[in-house]
Amino acid sequence: MLAATACGSDGGDEDSATAATTEAPAETTAETEAPAETEAPATTAAPTTTTTVPVDETNLQELLLDAQPGDVIDIPAGTFSFEQGLSLTVDGVTIRGAGMDETILSFADQVAGAEGLLVSASDFTIEDLAIEDSIGDALKINEGENIVIRRVRTEWTGGYSTDNGAYGIYPVQATNVLVEESVAIGASDAGIYVGQSNEIVVRNNRAEFNVAGIEIENSFNADVYGNVATDNTGGILIFNLPGLTQQGEGTRVYDNDVFANNTENFGHEGTSVAETPAGSGILVLSNDKVEIFENRISDNRSANVIVASAIVVGLDGGGADPAFDAYPEGVYIHDNEYAGGGDDPDSILRVIKSLFFPDDPLPDIVWDGLVDGDKLVDGEIAPENRICVQEADAEVLNADGSNDFAAAGIDTAAHDCTLESLEPVVLPVL
Amino acid sequence: MRPIHRARPVLAVALAAWILFGCSSSGEPATVAGDAADEAATETTTTQPEPSLLEEELSALAVPVFHATDNPVALSEWGQLAVSDGELVLSDGITPYALNSALFSDYTQKLRTVWLPEGSPPATYDAEESLDFPVGTVITKTFYYPLPEGASATDLRVAKGAAAAETLAEPINLSSVRLVETRILAHRETGWVALPYVWNDEQTEATLSRTGDLVRLTLVDAEENTETQFPYVVPNTNQCSGCHATNHTTKEILPIGPKVRHLNLDVDLGGGLMPQLALWQDLGIVGELPADDEVPKSAAWEDPSIPLNDRARAYLDINCAHCHNKNGPADTSGLFLEYSTQLGPRLGICKPPIAAGTGTGNRRVGIDPGEPDESIFIFRMETADPGAMMPELGRALAHQEGVDLVSEWIESLDGDCG
């Protein structure tokens, strides 16, 4: 039982070689700007050492404590049950299972710990396993650089419920984050949530039955592409909230399939996502420099795309953070494919539809209409701050939120402009 | 449910480590008494000492030791405290200490000690942060419960009650308590390390358990006539740093309690009540102190003669601020609960949550002035759901007295979140 083994043991590299180079095919069409899929990242110079003892529930936490930079902890196929949350604080460690449906870390019996697995470390890779039924968040990574989450499934197996843990895959205050080919199901807040982080790629994942499928919050430079978001309350959310270490900007959302995110909002009142109207496809809240293009967005019953200020949903903190810029600015929406949606909206959008569009669905793109008066130039929104729309046949609703929605109406022409495309995110881990 | 971890009674290894340490401590400010080391060396020739022999051994080993690199398997190898004649006693040179307000840990009582090796310079004074103790310092904290009437330590039934000794100077009578764990903080050249030791049922020895432990206890509250089963969690070493790495970026482990504002009180070390910091100065634990009135003092949260605001802020400071500070692991929340935080959104006033998830309890702001039942603070303090409660670590029970205090304080606050 003395498992001082993950460190210092030698050999056993053949397993890691197999798993590390496995390449899951992307579900969606290859995107021209997407960097080519590469082999497993070599994020540390240290030679990798793979666990040679059988890893199971009795020794995994000890192996995590004793891990050395460069170690690979291989967890075989099987379901492993934990009463307490697990944690890792050693840099340069890889945790690897035998597949997201084969290696299952189950927290159904958990009595202590606010997460399934809590990581505070850099150069961290986790791949090919599932984390199920944690009391709180499934996988939280709090501060670190070069974080790779690959083919990880986080799921609450009893279906969507307010009693489920908040976040599935949850890197926060991290730099260089890659989340790919993963699956997040049933989170009572966000399935994949990257918060207060910089340089992010979230690609080729699947998020379903979460309140927020994929959420980028208060983060700089994120590429979100090739994902499938369906059956969430909101599909893909790009948020800025007040009172945090940083406000973010610079997110590209492209080549995603965002359809039928119509699940009732089962978030906890008081959380920001609890304000998300059920049936939101892509929702931009108070974030700047967001480019949304070449997505397939359909059948989201509130609206396929919503651009709004935190003010309109009461999330601006009442001005307590004077540095907080509550207005979404420099948002460029173009070349997306739309179908359906807007037919059975939630919250205030329901009222707007009944008043102004009793017989028609809401337009594909809804803007709350709030404008930062302090930034107007000669009474006009500065070009770089505009919300520009170039779509073949989608229309834009100005909800007239600054005027209590009194004169909500279609005003697509006001958004007939273009913005410079954003630069792709380049990650050293790719 | 399966236990995650079983303690490993590896006495031979422990004694081997003891000897090893004796050989490798040159240059360190550590002191190993030759006698004790020799006795230990003799001991290794026997394979498995009988329990009775072990008990004798413990008192013989009661000389404080700084382990500069190794992590001894047995707590007794640190020589800070020892079991002797049915009592838990402190070794010569070990100073017990107390805090104005202490972290709530499932109603455990705590025996805290500090030791600086002979010849060490004293810790330098710091008005705000933890005292800057020299390398070689060993701090211990022993968590124990008084026993309910008629119970023995092996029953796993423990009482909500007072400390086992009237003053810091008195030893703890082991027939009246259940020892659970002793945590060591040792200041090495490379920084502080935190090591949890779990006591055996016989209360003769505690064994290093780096993976922590889960002890299923029943808390008996004689006053309320209630019994509550709960999983007492001994933290693993990562969880130790979960609180003690108060700066989450540097991840440096630091003591939390020994800040002057917490230590600024009168204690009885055997000579009647005396100012603790002055005693520490006399004992060479702390160096030059400023004038009395310049030394900050946090409130004793249980002392009703102190203004409510001071007590509540002291409670939040010692229970929350190790994470909720501007560099702490909870800086992601934008909520800062140090003694010095101004009343405002950063302290939670009318502040919406960021990533509270289940922890909101369907309430909209951290503190709704005048409305404790609308405040997330109170929900997260009252709940014992590990996914929703605060603090995230270190308790499985709600601290009713703490909830009452913070509720009363929120009740007293003016304002309106609109």
C-alpha cells in the first residue's frame, strides 16, 4: 500500500504513447483558420514517468500528492468511487484515463470537498476520463498556465437539476487553456466555463443540458469553435461581470452548431446564468470585441443570438464597480446560418413578442438597445464600438431597453457595418 | 462506502527516519538530544514494540526536534507533545498559545503550541501579516473533543463543550477527551510545510496521514439534547495548503493564526494572566514590540462586551480571509473579508455572486443589509452541503453561534440593495 510510486518509477511509457497520440476526429468541418491538430503537447521538459502501480480509489489522492513534474498518472478503465474531493497542486502532471466512457471517477458517494477534482497547478493535462456526480464543481482548475483538458466528460447522471453541481469543466484565472473534444452534461451553472483567464481555445466539445452550455467570462482572447451546444438553457455565453480581477474582451465564436437550447432555466436564483432566457442560442453580455461567424444557429426559442448589457438583467452591480463597462461593444455578427427560433421566448422577450410580434417569431438577432451615452461621438456610436451585422437574411431587433422596451422593433439597417476580424488565438500548448 | 485511506502503522520506518534525521541535521538550527537519539537507535533492533513499550518510548522521546527535511511517520518524533501518565503534556520549551478569535472546526477544541529551536532569532514583528518566524520553528495544533458523559475515546461519540484545561499551562487529561488529529507546521529552508497526524483510538500516538482521513463522529450536544453524526475530515496536505497558501499565486504556505492581532490577549502560562505577546517577547519567540497601544488587536468574537461590528469582522477575518483576500484562492469571487476591508461591495454588501452555483441558496447578494435571511453569507454558513457551504474546507457542521453572530451583524447594517 505504500504508493510512493508515481514519482521515481521508470518505464511504462508505452501506454502514454498510445493515448497521447490518439486523435479524435473533429465532429465538424475543418475551419480554415483552425490550427492543424497536433500531437500531444510537450509542456514540460521533464521526462515523463508513467504510473506503474494499479491506480484506483484507494491510492489516487496519494499519487496526486506524491506526483513529480513530468509524471503521467494512468487510471485504467473502471468506475472509481470517492467520498472526498481530489486535489492536485504539482506542476507538469498528466492525468489520463482509458476513455471518457471507460474510466469514470464517480463522486456519487461524496461527503466532503467542494469539487470532484481541484487543480492548482501549471502545465497540467487531463484526458480520456469522466468525472461524474460531484457535489459541487466537477473539474476546477484555479490558477495555472498551459492547461489542457481533452476528451473529458463531466456529467451529472440523474439528468438536469438545480441540485447538480455548478460547473462541469471550470478553469479560472488560467493562461493558455485548451478544452477540446470534451463533453459536459447537466451542470446547474455552466458545462464548460472559462473565467478570468487569458488565451483560450474551446473547440470540438459537446455541451448539453446545462444552464449555460459553454461560457467565457471576464476573459481575454478566446476562440470557441467546432462545438455542439444543444438542449442547454443558453448555448454559448460570452459574459463580463463587475467586481472581478479583470474584464475581458476578444472572443471569436465560429463554426459551432448551436441548436434547440430550450431547456428551462434550472440555475440558482442569484447566479448570473439564472438570468439567461431559456432558448438563448449565443448570448453576449457586456463583453466587447466579440466576433460571431459561420455558426449554424437554429431553433433556440427565445432568440438565436442575443446581445445585451448587464444593466438590463440587473447584473451590473448597481454601479458599485465604477470601472465596469456594462455595454457590449465592437460585436461583429456575420455569415451565420439561421433556422427557426424566436417562436416561444422566455422572460422579457416573451412580453416583447406578445406586444410587437404576436404572430411572428422574434428576429434571429436581439439587441437590448442600451448605448453608453458617455462614449458617443457627436451623438453617434463610434465605429469601433458598434454592433455590426452582415447576414444574408437575419434581422435585428432593437428591444429599446433604455426606454422600458416601449418601442421595440426591427432595425437591421442600423447595424449595417463591418468590423475588423479578430486575430486567432495562438496557444503554446497546440 | 469504502474508506479512501487507511492509516499505516509503520513504526520501524518511523524510528529509522528518526535516526536518519540525527545524521542529516548538521548546519540546521535544530537540536537533537543525544540521549533520545541513542535510545531510538537501540529501539530499532527490536522489530515490533509492544504498545506498552511504545507508550514509555513516547515520554522518553519528548524532546523537541526540528525535522529539516524528513517527514516523520510518528508525531512523537517531533517531540513537541507527549502522552505521559494519561495526560497530553508539552515538552520543555514548547509554548502553548491562544487566539482572540479562532477558526471554527466542527466544535473541536484546539491546543496550539509554538517552538523555536535554541539559539534561533525571535520572530520579527509584523502589524498585519503572520509573524515572520525563523527557520526551525515548529507550530502544532491538536484538535480534540471533550467526551460526553460516560463515553470513552473509542466510542467515536464526542461532546460539544469547553476546552479540557482551564488554562494553557495545564495538561489535558486524556480520559476526558477524544484526540482526533495534530497538525504540524514546520518552517524549513524551503518554506513552511504542513503535515497532518491522526491519533489512534488508544490515544497513544498520532501517525502521519498525508492523504488526510475521514473520521465518522457523533457530536453530542447535552444542552440541546441532540446527537449529530458527521464526517470529520482530516485534511490532506493539499487541503492544508488550500487554506495556508494564503497567496494563491506564490502558493507559499504560511501560518494563519499567529498574527499579532489574533495573539494580542492575556493568557495564563502558569503565572497568572499576562499579556501573551509580552510573554512571547520574554521567551524569545518574538522580538521588539511597539508600544501596547500600537499593536492591533482583533476582537474575541464570543465576548459580548465588545461591539458587535468588531466581533463579526473578527469572525469573518479568521474564518474566511485566508481564502478571501486579494491574493487568495477566492480572489476569483471579488469578495474580500479581511479585517481591513471597507464596508462595501468587496465585503459582500449588495454584491451579486460570481460563481456561487448552489451556494447562492436562491439569494441575490452576499449581504443584504438588515436582511440576514436574504443574504448569501448566512445561507452558506448555515448549510452543511459541501458543494454550497463556506468555508469549503474544515467543517461538516454548521457553526450555529457563528451564524447567530453574523446574522445579528447583518441585521444591524443600514442600507438597501435596491
